[in-house]
Amino acid sequence: MINLIYLLFLFFISLSFAKDEKKQNFSISLGVVSTTGNSETTTVRGNIDYAYKGEKWREYLKVSGLYGESKGEKTAERVEGWGRLERRFLPIFIFWDIIYYRNPFQGYEHSVGTGPGIGIYLFKNEKIYLSTSYYVYRMYNELTDKYTAPITNDTERYFLHHIEERFRIKFLENVKFKQKVIYKQTSRSSKDYFVTAENTLENKITKNLSLEISYNLNYQNLPVEENIKKLDTIFITSVKYTF
């Protein structure tokens, strides 16, 4: 499964090289984060974003990671990767996603998933947009050695259904607010679900430089082990540079 994720990422990148450069967007950001929940520390997070936005086809890639260590002991580790190939039939769009996730503090050594989805823009103009989408992943999780899954032993396989809301509003020419909320329901049980929420305020300082303040929540109703906390939060202050 992990090899499939790598191949799909390379496929998306190869498509991008043939595109009109004027429609591409690439940015990097670096910021200070404060985590609470299973990991309580202050550290640094890096983030890389790429998007190609054509009239019909769109491609997205995002990789982020944070790591913390104190007195020789690991205090935080989180790696996320996400890719999407999207076809637009406005106001409807269809897509295929691939994801990678690692967070030993939540019990996940590796988590990979891929699958299709469909969405619709409920409202969209230059200042405001609101969209909702549904998609499903086939998930494969490898758990850390000290945790075991409630049904299997050290691995999990299931379908993960998503209902997502995305909202953005531009208050001023250089200030905008972005929100993404996702409800995730596994195929195993109605009680086995996740909720993530990302809220970001972005202030554009120059044409290429921006300051971002974000507050993210990650809730899991049935952690892989009873000693793992259900809610993790991350507060992020970062600087983003767009090429």
C-alpha cells in the first residue's frame, strides 16, 4: 500500500510538469506550534503546498511535519501527506485522494489510505466560498508496538467515510479566514469515528509573504488504546512564502 502511495504522488508530480506554469502555486511555511493532548510541547512545524488549478483539472499536494524532543526524549512527532487529482463539472467536482499519516503519540506508526469522492460548491465568488464533499478511503494502519487495535492485533483495515465542509472568506484584500471540518466514520462501528477541524487566519504582508495563525483539533472517539487521549489540539503561528 505504501508503495502505491509513492507511485501516485510521482504520477501527480509528472502531470504537473506539463502544465501552464502561470496556473501553478507553490508555497512553504515554517512556524512555532504548541500541542496539547497526547503530546504537550512547543516545537517547530514545516509545511509544503503545491496546487495546479486548471479550468477542468486540478492537482493538489501537501506535506507537513513536526517533531519535538526534550532531554533526549521524544515529545512530539506528526507527519502528514495528502494528494488529490480533481475534475471539475461546476458546481460539482469529483476527485481521487491519497493520504499518509504518522503519529506514534496516537498509536499510529503508519496510516495510508486512498479512494474517490464527490463534492459541490454551495456558494462561490471572489470573496466567499463554501463547499461540501463526501469521499471514502480504504485504510491500512500499522500501530506502534506498545498499542494494539481493539479488533485486530497490530494492524487495522477498514473503509473510512468522510463528510467535509470547507469555508473561506476574504475580509480585506490581504486578510482571509479559512476553515475545514471533517467528520470521519469507519466501517466497523457507529461509535468508531473521528472529527478534525482546521481554522486559519492569514494576513498577506507582501505579494509573496504571509503570516498565518491556526488552531487545529483532532478528535478520535475510540482510540487504539484506553490510555490514549481522545482530543489533540495544535496552535500554530507560521510564516508562509509563496513562489
